[in-house]
Amino acid sequence: MTSGNNDSGGRLERWVATAIGALFIAIAVFILLSSPDTPGWGALLASAAIGGLGVEAVVSAARNRRCLLSRIGPLP
């Protein structure tokens, strides 16, 4: 029998997606700050892609939707 509170799994998934999104945003900032002098195109492209995935994960969690990272599926 179920306890009737089926929202706890969704709530936990949103918290995890928010945490992973914040981690990706922090990694993107670290990529930009760790490159010497001015970041090159590679660092800018990598930080934009990783930061974009992080922002999308946080926004998706706020909207109670699955983020792109969770839609990728199990990778080998």
C-alpha cells in the first residue's frame, strides 16, 4: 500500500537537478576564471555549453519539468 504522498520523489528529483545545475554553473565559472589572461574560444565555448546546461537544469527544476540532462538517458 502507498502512503498517498507520491510527490516526494518529484521533490527530491527537483532538488537534485537544482544541485547539479548549480554545480554545472560553478564549473563554467571556474573554466572562465582558470584560463590565463583572456580565455580562448575553446574555454568560452565550453563554459557556455556547460553553463547553459546548468541554467537549464535550474530553470527546469523551478518549472517542475525534466531537464535536458535527465533526458539523455543511461549512458554506457
